[in-house]
Amino acid sequence: MVAGIVSWGVYLPYWRLERRAIGDAFGASAGRGRRSVASYDEDTSSMAVEAGRLALRPSGVPTPGRLYFSTPAPAYLDKTNAATVHAALGLSPEAGAYDLCGSVRSAWATLELASLAGERGPVMAVLADLRTGLPGSVDETQGGDGAVAFVLAPEGGVAELAGHAAATDEFLERWRVPGETGSRQWEDRFGEEALVPLARSTFDRALAQAGLTAGDIDHLIVTGLHARAVATLKKALKVPADRVVQDHSGLIGNLGAADAGLALADCLERAEVGQVVAVVEVADGADVAVLRTTEALTGAQAARRQAGARPVAELVEQGRTDLAYPVFLSWRGVLQREPPRRPDPERPDAPASLRTEGWKFGFNASRCQVCGFRHLPPTRVCLSCRAVDQMVAERMADVRGTVATYTIDRLAYSLSPPMVGAVIDFDGGGRYRGEMTDVDPDAVTVGTRVQMTFRRLYTAEGVHNYFWKARPVADEGDDQGVPT
Amino acid sequence: MTSSGIRDRVAIVGMGCTPFGELWDQGTNDLLTDAFVECTGSAGVAADDIDAFWLGTLGAGNSGLTLSRPLKIDYKPVTRVENFCATGSEAFRNACYAVASGAYELVMAIGVEKLKDSGYSGLTGIHKVGDGTNAQLSSPAAFSFLVPAYCHKYGVDPEELGSVLNRIAWKNHRNGAVNPRAQYRKEVSLEKIAASPRVAGQLGVFDCSGVSDGAAAALICRAEDAHRYTDSPLYVKGLSLIAGPAAGVIDPEYDYTSFEEVVRSAEDAYGQAGITDPRSQLAMAEVHDCFTPTELVLMEDLGFAERGTAWKEVMAGTFDRDGELPINPDGGLKSFGHPIGATGLRMLFECWLQLRQQAPPERQITTVTEGGRTLGLTHNLGGGPGECVSFVGVVGTEPSE
């Protein structure tokens, strides 16, 4: 598992929900801290796009020829969600894109598959989760939303695989029938009894394969949705406490399928060359990988810094915390909010969406090769010089812009009104009128700097309408800051 | 652009206009029938006398059958026309050209819209979904972009501009209050307008035109035949319809303080009509006050005020019913709502009443009775800032020469 990682990207949404807000609503304690929350216009696919963009940003990252996407909360069944991610990342049409969806444990398999496929050529693995549960449940308070992407390649991996082992057993610890809002769990102590011995023996086998002992481990990662088993294992594996990687669930919640990836990214950001990292995940069994970091780690870390990537340790600290619990519930579809007296949005047309794939998913403008004028959306006839069919596509997803004028639209249909509309003028030319997101309506001004983000505008007749929105940037050298 | 126009070659000889409003008890067919009957009655003609028809509607129905079916028109040409909010004016324009071409002697332009049956707030259903990437902004939001841009360009304090917009709403409601055909027939205080809930940006409920049902119609014949039908025809002086390249929404040069399409169509219509100073030559203008900032910007685009000064002119009362140039003396879209296909013809109906001095005394404008001016202007704008169609028409009671 995970040999050959050359880059990674971690996406945590803008919003946090204070656990106290849940507790207060029910007149009970829901614990301290907060959880990360995907906004009303995000899903696992859109978050995967954001993580993937961040992983591709550092210079020298090879273009993936395969994309593997894993989530237990897919936006679609039957249809490949990775195809959406693939299109939004602007990957080659010749790149395969595959989902590994369903159980939380599929995420591990995704990394393992990517690691194997990565020996033949560059690949990307994206893990995303959107944890939810019945209102007031432990899953709701302790879960979190986010995505982590890794690029793996034959050369330049930041870690080598020293040993790995797995174990599987059939027992009813956590389950969910498709369509249900929340998972069910058997009694906590039963799961702990089932998982801990399996993980211990798996850990021992992986270490033996690597020819190492627990004392050789510099960074121990233990993850899983079973908090009690994870806590027990952190002590039971006989790795000194100061080498156990601290989890961030207090600040963002447990990211489920993306949690091991998050911890690994966090660890790689701080690890040094030649260190041993052990990753243990419990889910319907146990998986363990023992890695040794390589000389390439320093370069990857530097490239990330240069690209303005924020370390996980900072990402978990930020986020907007004034989210009201009823608003969260309405975003999750648990609480149905009165819509505006406007027609429901219509589903986008499939043929039109295919014809404009480069625009709708890739956010490609067309630039006139005669006069240089940039058109959003792309057109065949140039506004400036009227040349016909002299256009070249230009990806605008990573081009920043400035708000030329804006409005707060209280009448338009929105899953979370009011809609903030803005006219965006892009650096280097081009204007686009669209929606803003992750924004405080009172903080927008003419001149607000924005970057683009891939979102799900709405869902109609079971069709998710994905497109791009603008969101404020915190500062110029940084993609991931939350403006304060 | 070359447009020689058809100045004084055709004339309006009859008109009809239903009351506009939430007409729960009237359908599209009823509205068309009422406008049709009033219109033919005013000229003393029968349906059989009319050679061809142009029906303007955005969504009340497709094809000429929408008119020929309810009116039982006997195998005549009926053309259904759509051009966003300029739909009614576009039906009129095309009908005029048909007469001017010599193809027909007497034609009707009729427009209708039945908006209230939808059950929704505001206008809906103009845009097709396609690939789903079109911004789903509402109309008030699109026009609210004008407000911060105007303030920024001319250094007007947003609160002060708010007072200007409130006064536009107040003025149009005041005009509508004495017009029995208007949807809203009550004066609204400036305080009430200022306190109305926000809809989009700085725009409140009273900055938006209403939503209503209505129909209006005009009979057009060759100018030389006009006196066969009426002693006081209205001659068509100029007609211009401009569709732009939708530049503003994709060109960073556009600053959201003007409608280029309006500027161009006004230039064109004034050229055809021989107007050089619209502010002093026109007796009145019916302009497309879909939202209060639209009317503000139109005062400059139509040449009624210098750039950057319309807000002062509004406060000075220049455009009041008893002002230097009455704007929307009938109450405008603000008081009438905006049944799209009917609006342009409703505006023309006000010219029909005012220029011919047939408006009731309490609202007859004095630029005609005392000022001796003979020309009126109607204007529509369909779309929004940066991408719209614009119509400007000029009519008058006196033929040239």
C-alpha cells in the first residue's frame, strides 16, 4: 500500500459545526470541539475534485493516467463518479477513471490498487467522505467531511513499502442498508473485542515482514470509525506515546474513508527522510502498512510549500464556525426548508452537458488566437475581432479573479439562500457572471479577490448539476486559507 | 447601421388596452378578446376589415393560433412574435413594416401575457437549462448590479442613491394611482418604499415592477388612409430594435452603468424621427422601469439627462407627471406590472391617450396641452445589463411638412 506517493492534497470544507450546537438543540451534551461540514453545494465528488486539484498543483507532479476514487457516500450509483472528478481535473480522455465505493474499507483497497498501478505509470487515488447520521447521533457529532488525494508514480516516491498485512473477519459491527440516513452499530464493546486482536496480529505480521519492531516506528497512525478500538490500539501496539500521530477528530471529526489518508498526509508533511511510518486501519478487519520515507520526501515537501499548500495541522484549525444546526440539517436534507416561490430548477440536459464538457466540468474559456480576447463561456466567434473558429481552449479553474460587481439575490432558487451573485473579472482577461460560495454576504465588496471551486449547484430529477463557483481567497499565495 | 425608417408612412388609428392586474377570472383568450374588441371599436372596424395580425407573447401560447382560435379569425395571416420584454413593441414594429411595404392596408398588433397563473414570484421560464451552467440569478438581482456600479462611477453615496430610487418608485406609483387601468392604484409613501423588504442587493420590493396579466392592441394603416378611421391618428416617426452581442457579461470593459443597446436604439430612432434634443422635443416617454435603477440609467441612455446627472434630475422632479419631461405618466411597469407581450403596446396606449389629449383631466400632461409638444416615446428593454434587446419607438400627432 501507498508506495510511490509523489504528491498529495487535502481538502477540508469551509464550514465547521460546533458540537455544542447539536447538544444545545437536544438539550443534551454532544461533546466539545467541532466537525467539518461539506456545504450545501458540495458532495464527495466535488470535494474529491478540490483535493485532486491541490495534489496536482506542486510543480513537477506527473499527470495521472488513471484515477481511482473511493467513497462510502457516492453522489451516484451505477454512474462512475470518478468520471466527474476526471473531467473537472481536466485529465486526459485516455486516462481511466474508476470508483471503488461502498464500504469504508474500500478506501484502503483504493490506495493499494493505486500503489500497484502506480508502478506502471502515474495514477491518482482520491478518498472522500461525507459522514452523517441521524440527528444527535454519535456519527453525526463525531463524523467529518473532506477529501484527500494522492498522486503515485514509478519514480520519486516519498516512501517505500517495508511491510504490509491484512486480516478479515465477518462480524456485525457497523452497517447501513442503502438509502438509510445513518449507519447502525452493534454494542461498542463487541466491536472493540472483535477488532483489537485482529489489528494486533496484523500489525505484528507487517512488522515481521519489514524486519522491524514496534520500537523502530517513528510515526504510528491508527484510524478507523470505531473510536474505542482505535483508542485501545494506540496504547496496545507498544509504540511510545510520543510517536503516535495525533488525530484531529476533535477539530474536524473523523473523515471515515478519508481519515487514514488525512493522517498519512499530515504525517508526511512533518516526517523526515529515512523514518518509519506505520499505518493501521480497522474496518471489518485490519490493514497495516509499514513505510520508510525516502530522499524524495524533502523535495515533495518543498514543492508543496512553494505551491502554497497549507499543512493539515493548519487546515484543521481554520474554518467558519457560526453554522446553525438547523441549517446543517437542511443541507443534509434532514430538515426540509421552505423553498422560494420560484420554479424548481430543471435538470441539465445530457447532450448539452457533453457538448460543453470542457466548460461545464473543466472550466475552459476560449481565447482568440487573432486578438487574444478571452471568452467565458467559450464561443466560436470572437467578441473583440469577430474572427470565427480561431479559438484555443484555456483552463481557467486555477486563474484568480476580482469581483467587478455583486448582488445578494434573495429571490433566486438556492438550497441555502440568499444566493450571492457576482461578476468576476479574471486575471489576464475574461469576465464571467456567476455564483459565489463559502462567502459571508456582508463581506463581499467590489474588488474582492476570488478563486474558482467545483460545486454541485443543485440536483433535479436525480441529476446533479455540477459547475464552478467563485469563493474569496484569503491571501494571494495561498489556495486553502479561509478569509477572516 | 443604415436605417432610413418609415417616418409618417403609417399611422395608428385605433387602440385597446385591458386593465392590468391579477386577473384570476380572465384567461389569455378573454384578455385577447377584450383588447381586440376595444381596439376595433375605437376605429369603427370589424374583424373582417383587418388584413393581417402580429401577436406578441412570451409564453401565453405558441403560433398564430393563440390569437386566431379565440377570435375566430377567418383564414388570415397571424404571426406570433417574441423578443423578451420588447415582445409587444416588436409585434407593433413588424406590423408597421408590413403596412409600409404595401403588402397590407390595415393590420393589428396585439400583445398578451397571462403571468399570474404560474403561482410564482417574479418572472420565470425565460431561459432554457441546457448544460446547467447559466447563472440562476433572478431578474432583480441582474438589475441590482447597476446600483453599486452607478454609485462607484459617479461618487454617489449608496444611501443617497437609495433615496433617488425610492423617488422613482414613488413617482410611478403616484402616476398609477389615478389610472383606472393600472394594477396598483394607490400612492405609496417614501417611508413605506424605503422600509420594504430587500429582494436583491439594494433593491426592495418597491424597486421591482409588479407581476400582472393584461393585453393591448393597435390598429395600423397607411398614413394616407388614417382619416378614414379617425380624426386624430398617431403617426409612426421612428422604430428601432437593437440586439447586442451580449458583450457586457463577458467583457471586463463594461461597467454596469449603461445599456449600450438602448443608446444605439435611441440614436437610431431619433435619427429616423428627426429628433435632435429629446428632452425638449418629446412631450412624454414611457420607459421600461422594470426596476427603479433601470429607469435611472435609461434617463441617461435615452438622452434625457447628461451622464452622471439623472439622479439629481430625478430628485428635482424633472420626470414627474408635471415636470419638464413626464416619464411613465401612466404609472409605468411599476404600477401596471409587466405582462411581457402587452407592455410595449400598453405604453403606446398611453401615448395614444396623452398626445391626443384624451387622458382624463386629472392626469393629462401639460407638455401637450400647454407646451404644444406632439411627440411621445416608448421604450422596452429585454434581458439585463450587459446583454439585452432594446426597442425605442417615437410616435406623434402631426405629420411632418
